Amino acid sequence: MKRSLILLLPCLVLCCHLSAQIDSLKSLYQSTSSDSVRMEVLNELIAYTAYNDISQALRYGHQFDSIAAGIGHDERIAHGKKLLGICYYVAEQYDRSVQYYLASLEGYKLLRDTFDIGMIYNNIASIYDVTDDPEQALEYFGQAKAYFDQTDDLEWQALIRQNLATQYEKTEQPDTALIMYREALELYERPEVRANAYGPLYNSRLAMVLVNLSRIHSLRGENELSISYGERALSLSDVDLDPYSLMQAKNALGKAYLEEGNLTLATGHLRESLGLSRELGNNVMIANNLGFLAEAYQYRGDYRRAFEAKNEQSRVVDSLFDKRREEAMNELITRYDTEQKEQEIALLQSSNQIKDLQIAKAQRERWLWGGGLLMVLTLAGVFFFFFRLNSHKNQLLAEQNTTIQRALNEKEALLREIHHRVKNNLQVISSLLSLQERRMQGETGVLALQESRNRVQSIALIHQHLYQQEDVSRIRMPEYFAELVRQVQSGFAEENKQVVIDLRIDDVRLDVDSVIPLGLIANELLTNAFKYAFRQKQAGRIELAFRQKADGAFLLRVSDDGIGLPVDQVDGKGNSFGMKLIRTFASKLKSELQIASDAGTQVSLHIPSNQLNQVA
């Protein structure tokens, strides 16, 4: 019984006799006094109702849990908690689902039930996957893999590797994802798995692994492998791939055949993928397919279609930008309005409670003065009474303070979430710029997109630091500049130059408004140093310094021992976009810009103390 439900629930069959079967099970439940039989019946009732009457399924789940607790059967108790975890997952009450899964996990660990421990870890990971927390999902899928690998269930070992690979892709670890997909394929291809698995379900899962392998190898430019895996997935019998998977497979094959020069097959697969992406409303894949189709049409000399595809791709990309910007703004506005209303309600309630306390206090004082003629014993009793009331008042005030502190904590969590969403949106913009960069022709345009992407990344890095640390109001400059240097340096790794980076950063903490111009200036100066300073040298040194002087002012300096600047650029009046950006932010910070070119280049900004907001 305990292992059937997790496979049964996703595969419920709706038929004309469903209502009759449920009524029959209810009658059996009412007519038997056996707790064991009742739990079997409840298990079946949950399977029949979970996806069409979840409130009823939850009631059955709690009944099962109550009976199991009453008889003290450890395995049934653990199974009952698992049933409730499944029901609350279907009801999209994910916090309660995790709560019951963890309770079930404790029971199965006491029972040393390796399979069900792995299953519970898998189910918890699925919740974090649905709620878009890939880091937590990775952790729990990893735990599930450790337990499934101790069992002889090879099919589940393969399936858990598919789940892990998906999370590795979400966390931008494609190489590790590829390893997981290959291990899953090896397991599916073992004769004992093929012989014992249910045919259509086995072929469907195998096809999904092949599609993902084809897609990843296509992204890596490994076209022969991409074609091999993709064609094998499409050739499997008894497999009806879902539209999303078929879209991915056709896109990967189209790109691979395009790289191989087979324009007929490439165009055919890309058109099918484009049609599916339009049906699904997937604008990212629409833009991707249009870009590759434009390239295919251009190779065939069909410039009219190439132009039309390119134009449509531009419109889709523009609409994608507008939609995501609008969604992000609407979400921030909604969160802000909700927080404001909640705070107003809390403050109003606190104000009313304080007024009530003030009125009560005034009434007590009048009564105290009126009782001044009573005997000493009576006065003592009255004073004791008021002491108790004041204690209650203090308790109410303490509870109000707790409520206010909780509101502050929720505001901080909201700020952290905003920084997280801003960072994610900036990463989306960076990814779209990268996509456009791969389609751009001409070195000038590619360099411009690369530099724009680096500027977006320097700002995204700020918001990443804010939501990853406990204090969301300040940024430690040593950590930020170190990460910025690694980010810029990685963009020039292919040039194979031995450049040593020397960081001299004071332990200063600044707010986000101060860090943005500093980050953009430092990004421009470092990029220029990597691009131009060592054109005639294979090795060199770059120093980045950010110091606070004795008078409180700040110094930002980037220097190198490269070939130096031309004489006409030493005055800092160059017309490049990067130099204009540096001058603009230097002026905004009311700083003094100094450029020297002697045995290398040194650019310094002397920034007054009142232009940067230092946070203690």
C-alpha cells in the first residue's frame, strides 16, 4: 500500500463509474470496524478524489492520520503524514505540505525505509521546484539521489537524475546537468530496466532524456551529438511528446542541421518549432527560432524571408522587454501597496488600543481618588488590583511592540525580495543582450553589446550582494569590488594574457545609490585596462584602489603598467562612450578626475565625503 500512492495519484483515470466506485468505498468504510481495512479504503478514496475534490481528499487524509495515530502503527503513521503532504501539495498549500512531508520523513528514517525516504526528499524538492527555489530543490533532490542509489530501483535512480539535471540547468551549471542526463540515459538503456518498465511510460521518459541531451549538445555547438540524440528521440515508437518537449527537440535539431549546412532539414525543424512556440505563447523560443530561420533563409539567398524573420524577431524581443518590465513594475507596486495597507491597519489598531488604555487609566484614577476615604486594608486591595491591571497593560504594550517588530522584519524581507527580483530582471536583460550579441554581425556592434552587458552585470551584482546578506541597506566594498574584478576579468580570459590584479580596498560600507556610479566607473576603467593596456604585452599588472582619506574624502584609482594613453586623451576629454560615462558620473559625484600616462595609465577620482552615503 505505502508505495503505490505516489505512483497512483499522478495517473488517476476518470471514467463513468468513478462516482459509483467512490460510493462503494464509502459504504465499505461505514460497514467495517477494522482499522486496517478502513485505512486501505481511505487510501483508495484519496487516490480517487485528490485531483477532483481536494477538500474531500484532505478530510480522508486527516481521518487516515487519526486512525494511524490511535493504533500507534509507526509505518501507517509515516504513510498518513505522506498522504497529507501529497494532498496539501495538490491544494497548493506548500508550507503545510512541507510540514507533513518532514513529519513523514522522521517516521521513515526511524523505520530505515530507504525507498520512502528517497521519495519524501524527492517530493519536498518538487515543492521548491514549483515555488522557484532551485538551490533548495537541488539540496533535496541530492538527498533523494543518495537514498535511491541504495535501492535496486534503477528506474527511479534514472528519474532522480533527470530531476537533478533540470535544477542544475536552472542554476546555470550546464556541464553538471549534462553528466546527470548521461547517467540517466545509461540507466534507462540497461536491459533489466527496459525489460521491467511499463512500455509507453518508459519510452516517454527515455525520449525526454534524449531531447534534453540534444538541446544541451546543440547549445555547446556539438552538432553531430545533437542530431544523433534528437533524431533518436523523434524515432521512438509509442511516444507522443508533449508540445513543449517537441518544440525544444525541433529547435535543437534545426540549429544543429543549420550549423551542418543542411538547410532543408534545418528549415523544416525550425518552422515546426516556431509553430509550437507560437501555440504555447513562448516568446523567448519564438525569437530564438526566428533568428535561426533568418540565418537559414539568408544562406539560401531568400533575403525577403530573412528580412521578414529578422523584423519579427525584433518585434518579439521588444515586446518581451516591455512585458517583463511591466510585470516586474506591477508586482513591485502590488507588494508596496499591500505592505502600506497592512502597516496602516496595524498602526490604526495600535492607536485604538492605546486610546482604550488611556480611557481605562483615567477611569481607574477617578475611582482611586473616590475611594481615598476607605480603610487602609481596602486601599491595599485596590492598589493590588491596579497592579494586576497595569501588568496586563504592559503585556499588551509588549505584544504591540512585537507586532511592530514583526512588521519591520516583513518589510526587510520584502526589500530582500525586491533586490532579488531586480537582480533576476537584470540577468534577463543581460541574457537577451547575449542572445542578440550572437546574432550581431560586425565587431563594433558585438563590442557595444558586450560592454552594455558588462554594465548591466555591474548593477545586478549590487542587488545580488544586497539580497544575499543579512543587512539589505549596505554593501561592503571589498567584497563588491572583488566580485566585479572577477566578472570583468572572466570576459577577457580567452586572450591568454597573464594580468595580475592588485586590490587595495578599505573596509567601507555604502548604500546602493552610492555604489551604482562607483561600480559603473570602475567597470569602465577595468574594461579599458584589459582591452587597451596590454596590446603589445602578454603580461601586466592592474591595481584597483578605493581608500578613505584622513579628511573623510574618498579616492577611487585604477592604474596599470601597460602601453599608456595617447597624448590627446590624457586630459580625459575623449569622445568614446565609456569616457563620456566616466565624466558624467564623476561630475555627478562632484569629484576631481585626474588622468596620468607615465609608464602606464593611472585614472584617479577624488570624491568629497558628502557625495557618498556611508552606512555604519
